[in-house]
Amino acid sequence: MLPEVWTGTGFSSAEVYKEIADTIPGPSVERLQEKAREHDMYVVGSLYEIGEKPSVIYNTAPVIGPSGEILSKYRKTHLFDASGRKDLPQAVMESEKVTPGAQLQV
């Protein structure tokens, strides 16, 4: 299990999350597939995914099996919006960047 948006959080600027977004499958997931095969393990970790339309970005966690196949993927449905919190130096509004998924995967 990798951290959420393990390829980068995209919080450093208003647009960088688009630059680090990838497709699934794509180069980032292909690297995870290689490691899953190499170590005969399951791998899960979210990244910014370019949707069917390039202007749509999801926070997506692919589930990769030990043989490297993509078994499933979960597009985050409940986005992290935190404004006015004293423990954060600035507001984090994931919904301003990311489109929520439409399904809860089991």
C-alpha cells in the first residue's frame, strides 16, 4: 500500500497537479506493475489520473495483482476539503482540482 497521490500531491501550485497526472494504464502504473510481478505482491496507491476527457482529473487508486494485471481501480468519491483549519497553513480544497468518482468499489 502506497500513500495517497504517491506521485505527488500537486499542492505547490494551482496547476501542477495536471502536469503530474497520468493515465491508467500509463508510465506510473506500469512501474507498479513491474514491481508487483518482481515481488509477487499486490500493490495499491493512488495518483492523479487523466480522465476520459483530458480536463477531468481523478484521484485514483489502481489495484494491481501479483502477475501485474490491473484488477480494479477506485476513483476517490469523498474529496478532502479543509478550509479554515488551524492545523493547516492554508486551505486544502481537493474538490477544486479533482472530480469525484461515482462508485464505491468492493
